[in-house]
Amino acid sequence: MLNFRHLYYFWVVTKEGGFARAAERLDMAVQTISAQVRELEKMLGHQLLKPAGRGIALTEAGEAAFARAEEIFQIGQAIPEQVREAASGKVARLAVGFSDGISKLAAHALLEPILATPSLRLVCHEGEVQQLLAELAMHHLDLVLAGQPAPTNPNLRLTSERLVQSPVDWYGPAALVRKADVAEFPQSLNRLPVLLPTSHSALRFSLDRWFETEGLQVRIVGEFEDSALMALFAARGLGVFPVSQLGASDLALMHGLRLLGHADGVAEEIHAIRSRRGQHHPLVTQLLDIART
């Protein structure tokens, strides 16, 4: 098995930039630390450190080892505080994963009812759906919000339900909306700079079909994975953009945006995906109960 003491010495040497500084930090002899690192290299079968001027540098193998060591010891440093918090019973922790394509404005609107929970510690992760589902299955996350349901996979033991099917509207900065003829919407989109979600988003697929149905050939000036970032760029005058009516409830945070029109037949879906253990998390239960109503 991996000797974590040897790994720790290697991690400190790398963080400090050399054996002498590591020895000073650990209050140990340089020779002792050097011997421990050599034992780690022997166990792994690869050289991790190499001379570089008066100091040391990581080999390619060392970079891989350091990246994992960094994760391990950062988690280790957080354990005492998390144990104290858990023992006190004062912290309400909720870890939520957001898939890349989901509207962050809509996700914030869904989470808003629990944000006033006393001693809340909200941990948010963003990533590819498959990566987040793996984290959920290993109980590193309590809930995943995604633009599609969980795939059928009995090994993952996940459940999902559609929380939202929210109609989509178009907004833009006041200057651009005033120039457009609202009565001609959606044809007016052909004369405006357009911001869209990236192809990661299920909403983008629906919008592309809507453009085709309406005979639109829009000029795309920006694509965003984060709807909040897209709204921010729109508010600064870059273009007009689509957002679900649920997500639009947060647009008041961004001054100067005006409603341009309604995208008939287009809706954003948000699915809540849980593991079996997550079904009993009180904050997850509260969120889903509110969303259903």
C-alpha cells in the first residue's frame, strides 16, 4: 500500500520548493526527508523529482503524483473542522452538482428557498453530467440538477424527476430592445446580435429547432455555458439572449435588461437526480417539495 507519510514529505518538499525548506518546515533532517522521498519513488517505480538549478523540479510522473497529493492533503486539512461542525450539529451542509448546460439563473431560483437555512453550508460543483453522476453515486454530492434525466443504469441506483419545464423569453439591453420592432418578434432577431447557450445545453438544441421553424438566420456573437454570465454580457450591451421564465426572476439583479419577446414552444427543463441516500436529506426533500408546488 502507498505510504502516506512518504507522500506527505514529497508534497511538502514540492510545496516548499526544495529539501532544505521542507526540512525547516517539518523540523527534520534533510537526509531523513530525502530518504523518505526516495522510498516513495522506489515504491511507485518512477523518479518524481529532478535537479533544477539550485532547487528541484517535478518530473512528469511527479506532476501526476503531486496533483493527487494536493487533493489528498487539502481534504485532510479540512477534516478537523468538518468533524467539529458535524459533532456540534450546527451546520446544514448541502452539496449540489450543476450540469454544464443548465441555466444557472434557473438553478439559483430553485435553490433560493433554502438559502436562508440557519448555518447553511452550500457546496456547488459544475461539470459534465456523467462526472457529476459518478460523484453522486459515491455520495460526494447530495443532488444533481441537470437538463436531462438520469440514464437508465441499475448499477448507479439513481432516481430522477423533472422539476421544471419553464417557458423561454428573450431579453436584451434597453438600447437594443428599443431599436427592435417588438411587434415583429421573432423576425427582429435577424437584425440583432444574439447570445446563446453552448451546445452542452439541452436548451440550445430546442432553440436551434425553433430558429429553423421560424425561418430565422440569427447572427451569433457569443456562446456561454453559464446563463448568469450570458446575462451579464447582455446587460453590458453585447446582444440579446434567451432565458427561462424561472431564471428571469433573477434578472432584476442586472440593471438595464428589457423583455423582447416570447419563444413559443420552447421550454427549459431541469431534472433533479438523487442517490438513494440523498432521498433522505432534509434540505433536498424541502427543495423538491417546494419545486413540485
